[in-house]
Amino acid sequence: MPNGKSNSVKTSSLNVILPEPLLELTRSHENRPTVVFRSEYVGDGNPVLGDQLMLEFLQALLAYPEPPQAMLFYNCAVHLTMDDSLVLEPLRQLAARGCEILVCQTSLQMLLPEATPAVGRPASMLELADRMRQARMLLWP
């Protein structure tokens, strides 16, 4: 200890191990939310308003320093991941920043049998349910 500082931990008089005050703390990615989409729109009622709110929601997510950990799409929400989607560009940007995008295989088979998502990858409902179960925080716009 040439400079008088401990390399890793200090022990208090109560025999409690405390971290070195000068250690850098890094943010955990575990605190990033998982976002679950079950519809093409945000809210009920006016679909034009729902489209606009969905776009604004995704743009709001882009404004944060870290993207969500994952975005899960099932039922009609799988349409959002297609080439003709109004929100394809923000989804691509979120994916490029490290957000994993999972699209329900069953929903794809039922609603868009010949289509392939333009962003993300197909996933089973078992995988989607497991992601929801393990997430520390879920957002349902």
C-alpha cells in the first residue's frame, strides 16, 4: 500500500465489508425494461391517434441513453416489425443500439403466414413468456 489506500475493500469496526470509496460503479443493464407490444396501436379507440402515440412512444425510448433490454411483439403487434410499418425506422435504431426484438412465431403464422419480420427475429411464446417472467421491469404501452 504505497499510497495508503486499500486495493479493494475496507472492514468497519462492526466487521461489515464496505466497498472502496474510489471504486467506479457501472450501471447494470439488468435494470433496462422489457417492452411488450400486443397491438399495433397505443391505447384504444382512434387508430390514427394510436399510430401517432406508438411512434411518439418509440421516439421517447430513443431519447434515453440506454435502449430497452428487449421488445416483445405478439398478436397484431407483429405488424409493427414489417417492411411497411410506420415505426420500422425507430425499431431499427433501437435494435442497432442493443435492444433485442423478438416477434411471436404463432402470431406471424396466423396473421402473416408468408412474411418475415424486417427487424428482429421470430421467437416462440415460450421464449416470450420466459423473457417477461425474468424481466425486472415490464412496460406495456
